Amino acid sequence: MLADRRIVLGVTGGIAAYKAVEVCRRLVDAGAHVTPVLTAGALRFVGRTTFDALASERAETSLWDEEHPIPHTRLARTAEAVVVAPATARLIAAYRIGLSDDLLSAALIATEAPVVICPAMHTEMWEHVAVQENLRVLAERGVTIVPPEEGRLAGGDVGKGRLAEPETIVRVVADLFAPKDMEGLHVLVTAGGTREPIDPVRFIGNRSSGRQGLALASEAVSRGAKVTLVTAAAPPEQPTMEVVPVETAAEMEAAVLERAEGCDVIVMAAAVADFRPAVVSADKIKKERGVPVVELEATPDILANLGSSKKPGQTLVGFAAETFDLRSNAAEKLHRKGADFIVANDVSVPGVGFEHDTNQVVILSAEGTHVETEHTSKREIARTVFDTIMAARAGNQ
Ligand code: C5P
């Protein structure tokens, strides 16, 4: 997807500038034509020679000393995407207010190409209201923000603010050029584990992190779909889709059923609780009164309800987290719930399913076909799930 694409790679002055070298290398390896643009701050952390050697063109560093008299407009016009990694708080603020005080900020303001901003800074700076507001405004303008991760920062500090991994950044840039084969479709994805209250402070929950659901929602967005994410997990920062936060199975059911009619594809990736306390205590249950007996009742089965009222042309996808007899359990679920596909994973395998960034699944269809994936990232799994769904939809037309 990146072959022959002209990418401007902006690098600003943070300790994470060294990781931009890896971003540059990966973009070039993927076939992109990369022009690095380093700010004066970046040059204090990394040398331009490194980028000169790796990239397709000499690194550019100034509005004034280049051969071309107006390098910012040349860059802005020829770029098919501009990615800034790392982006400092200064660059983000300059871009938000339209301040063009160096080559990179001038090129950002002059370009009509899609822009990807990958912030990296100390946690205190990342959390500052001004930085968050600037990013919100940029996201509203259509700029793609790749949020930083938790980890080691400059000076031995640990916290949120570490530049996203080069692999993630390059994937986001590649997504800009992904085929928009889901344009015109409304996709609803559920994510996370529901929480069923026992009393005002305690709940019955499960290990679902919501990562697979979010990966599915993001993949559908990058393929051009209109996406609604109904999530019992923490909502994503700077979401690129409609997000409906819920807590319990009953809330998730209400949110899904309200929207189901207008959806072309529904993917129930959430780990919906199967049981909930039959009675929820209005007050905190005091331990001094002895160990309580909590009676459970069944929750509504959202997927089965959707399966029994499926509208023509709608594709219904369920997930199955199993610890044994993966195939036969998933096949039984496919039938019982009236779904078109079941994506089954064996959560007893290390690195698969709950709380991991990776997964390995078998996708069973009601038509009797099956697709097995490698052990790979949840985003890659999402891609295979939608490839499978879209192939079946094309076949059924
Ligand atoms: O029956 P089981 O929980 O194993 O089925 C898993 C699939 O069914 C998942 O897609 C999950 O989102 C969905 N489900 C549901 N409502 C429930 C329980 C599970 O929609 N109450």
C-alpha cells in the first residue's frame, strides 16, 4: 500500500527522535519515497546524515538554505501524506494555530495531504489541558493522531508519553492508502467485558480488555465504513468512530438493539457476562454481616436476539472464547445463535485472546467454510475477519 507513495517524515526535537530513524527505514522498506524534514530541535538529538543515508531524498532542515527557493510549498504539494514522529507539544501547538516558524510547520500548513501526528513528551506535558485541547482540535480537522504509549521516558521517568512503536506508526500511514472496500457500510462493533454490579462498589467482570473490538472498529474505519463502537472497556483516546460507552449486559443490549436495524455488519466482539446478580444491593454489603450468598440470573443473549431478528443483507458475527474443543464449541455456537460467522479463539494458549495484543483465531461460517489465522496482532486478525466477511458479502450479492 505504501509502494511509490511520497511521504514527508517530520521529525521534531525529542528524545524519541532516534525512533524516527526506524520509522524512516520501515517506510522505505515498504516502498515509500520518503523525504525527512528535521527541525532544529531534532538536529540536537539525531544527525541528518543518518536520514540522508536511509531516505529516498536528502533530509531537509531549513526554510532558507535549500536549493529550492520555497521548499515548504514544494514539499506540501508533492506529499501524499505527512507524518510527524515524534511530534513535540510545540509542533502540535504551532500546527493547531497555523504558526509557520520553521520548514516543517510551514509545510504542514501548506499541505492538503493527510497528516499523521505521533506525539511524544513527558506525561505531565501530555496530560496538560492545552496539549489535549490542541490534539482534539486537530483530530476534529481530520488529522490522524497516533497516541503515545506508557513506558520509559527521558531522564528515567516512566509514564504515558512514549512515542508509539514504529510498526504502529507505519501501519497507520499505510492505512491512509488502504482500499476503501467498506465505504457505504454501517458497522457496529461491541468491545470489552461487561460489569454486572453486586452492590455500588462491587461487580462481576471478566478479563476482556476491549483491544480486539477496538482493532476491529479501527480496521473498519480505515476501510471506509461508518462505525459505531459499543464498548464496556475504556473508550479510545481521540476516537475515529462513534463511541457508545456502556457498563452492563443490559445497557449493551439496549445500545445494540437501538442501532441494529440500520447496520450492515454487526460484530459482537464483547465478552458479555452470561450471569448477573439477580438482586443488586442499593447499599454496600457490609462484611460484618457475614459472607453473602449472591444469587445469579442469566443475562439477555444479545447475539442470539440479533440472530433471530436478522434483517436481509445483514452480516452477524460472534466471538467464542474457548478453553477446549474450540471447533465443536464454535460450530455449536454458530448454529445456536443464528450468526453468519463465529470467530473462535482458544484463550488457554499463551498470548491468545484476553489482555494480550495478539490473538490467533479460527473463523467458521454458517456456509461451512473456515479460515485459520496465524498467531498475530489483533489488528491483523481484524483485517482477516473483514476480508472474510467482505468476500462472503460479495459472493452473496
Ligand atoms: O455464549 P457465549 O458467551 O460463549 O457466546 C459468545 C458470543 O455471544 C460473543 O460474540 C458475545 O459477544 C455474545 N454474547 C451476547 N450476549 C450474551 C453473551 C454472549 O451477545 N449474554
